[in-house]
Amino acid sequence: MNNLRTIFFYGLFMDPQYLRAQGLQPQSVQNAYVQDYELQLGARANLIASVGQRCYGVVMTLTAQEVTQLYAAPSVQDYQAETVSVHSLNQPERVADVYLLQGSQQQSPNQDYAHQLLQLAQQLDFPTDYLQHIASFIVPKP
């Protein structure tokens, strides 16, 4: 069954080229944001509820089988789907699944991940204040 699911990605899975390299076929890829969530970084990205905050990402469709395949990897298998309202340019607000890690991440941000995420967010032309938020997770080298 190839039923399509609309997914909002906010970490490195925002990159459709990366997903294609994993054998997936992302469709209808658009920049978007969710309201009242804030990006958090630990080993990987996560969102936490935060009134008034906005998290930018990419919304796309994948088959249910592709989503299952993607989240079977050990590094993301603990993420659980939740439903959110997604906003994007030239599109009405719509519902999408977002995968979240329950509970807060107590570990320090993964620096390689933070650098890669910042580079991807710059390529996606996210707003400057959001890029600064991602950059705040990067520890300057002494």
C-alpha cells in the first residue's frame, strides 16, 4: 500500500537529496514552519512545545512504508509521531505528522550535527533569527 503521509521535518531529514540517497522518494517538498514549538539539539534535533516560538523546516510527502523505513534506524527509532498544523507560503495551513523525542535531551548538542543543520538551514534560506538560534547550539572552538 502506497498511501502518502505528509511529514514535517526540522532536522537533517529536511534534505530531500539525503532522503533520495536512502532510497526514498520525497514529493511536494516545501519550506514551512510550525508555531508554538522550539528547536532543541542534543545528539539529534528535537522540538519542544514553546508558546510563541516558531520552528522552521520542510514539509513533504512520503509513503507510509518510506516513513517506517526512515524511522527504523537506531538513532531515530525512539521518535514518535504527533500531528501538527504546518504553515507554508502559498498554501493553506495543513496537518502533518512530526516526529518528536519524548522528554528533554539532557546531553550537550552534537557539534557536527549542529554545524550540518546550520549549513542546511542556510541553504534553505530560513530567516536570520532562526539561523542564529541554530548557531547558538554551536560551541566556539577555543
